[in-house]
Amino acid sequence: MRATRRGFLAAGLAVLAACAPRSKFRTYDGPEVTGIVVSKSDRRMYLVHHGRVLKRYRVDLGRAPAGPKRIEGDGKTPEGTYVIDRRNPDSRFHLSLGISYPSEDDRAQAAAVGESPGGDIFIHGRNGRGGRTDWTEGCIAVTDREMEEIYAMVRVGTPITIHP
């Protein structure tokens, strides 16, 4: 009788565990991500450790991805070298990592034409969006599950280079 109760209890706990919401926060104990490289033309992002690719992802970009971001609202993803400068666990796009855009050069180029360079460029999840390519306002989007992995792996201060 006791064994039967234990069996029912164990089965009940297993069912409860399966129904519990899965945390979006993961852990990572592998090699340090020393850089991020994005190829806009290939729609790929690479997390690297001293030149060795650790992970690769297919990405969505800004709604008008060709060319570098120049002004706010142009729908382009920036090009150049920046750093990850913040983490947002409460992003409306699941999780996000901030990119240090705009640089001083980006600000100067926008000012030269009397415009704002914009800002708030992130690597983020899709928050259920799928099926469309290049839909962001200039950010880099991956699936929510991939963003959980990236969020666990990448630290503030990690350089990111975005190529055409």
C-alpha cells in the first residue's frame, strides 16, 4: 500500500513539474563569448570564442536591411563595431541585449543631415512572431528559445561587429 502511494505521489509530482512554466533564464558554463559577428547579407549571427565559432543563428534584421543605419526610422540595422551595453530581462520581445548604437560617428553622420541617428538597437527574441523576414525597426531578432541561450552566454561589454 505504501509503495502504491509513493508511486502515485511521484507520478503526481511529475505531472505538476511538466505543467510548471519553463523559465526563460538559462545557465551557461562553456567558453566565454569574446565576440559576436553578424553578417547582414547572410542573415547569420555567430557567437565566437577567440575566433572559434561557438554557436550560429539565422537572424531577422530591420525592415529595410540593405546599407548602414543612418537616421531614426529608416528601418536599417546598423553596421560597424559596437558593444553589448545592457541586458533587458523584461523585454517585450522575450529577452534582449542592448547594442551601443549610436556611436559618435553615427551621431555626426545623422547630425550632418539634420536628423537623429535613433537608438535602442537590440538583439532580441521574436515574442511569437514568425514567418516574416526582416521585420524589426533595425534590431537583430532570433527565436525566443535561441534568445534564451544567447542571453545566458553573452555578457555586457562583449564586442559585436555587424557586417553588410
